[in-house]
Amino acid sequence: MPNKSDLLNDINAMAAEVGTAMEKLESNEIVTLEGIEPRIREVMEAVADLPPDDAVDMRPALVALLEKMEFFSTSLQEKIDQLRIEEADAAGQKSEPNPVIDDEKIE
């Protein structure tokens, strides 16, 4: 079983990964947080196995990680929505009839 210090290091490392992903998202770079969800689950289960006093001490780090994840999730959804709007606008511009061509009569 990992000790409190190891778990805290893992939590801080994941928080740093989320921070890096957030920076990439803001810079319109490709973002991957592949495999972070099972790692978070593992840490949470390990924290639950700690003695109560140690587990309580882990709470601030876990809350901070959760808040970063929630902020990242919200930002990612906003970015996806923005891209969909831009895509729809671009598709709409392409599909609008060209009045010069469509109004011409071919005789």
C-alpha cells in the first residue's frame, strides 16, 4: 500500500498534468490526459485505505485536483462548443446560394 507521501506526490503530479493540459488547450494545442481517470481512481481508493488522520490530511490536495479537473472539463467543453459554432458558420457560408449565379437565366 502506498504511503501518504507517495500518494501526495501522485496527486500533485496529476494536478501538474492537468495544468499542462490546460495551458495546451488555451494555446489551441492537442491535449491528452490519457489514463488519468484510472490513476485518480487508484489514488482515491488508496487514500480511503489510509488511517483516518492521514486521509483527512490528503483532502486539500484531492479537492485542488478535483477543482482543476472541473475547470479543465468546463474549458474543454467551451472549446468544443466554440469549434462547433465555427464549423457551422463555415458550413453555412459555403452552403448559401450565390445570388449572381443562381439569379442568372440560361437561355
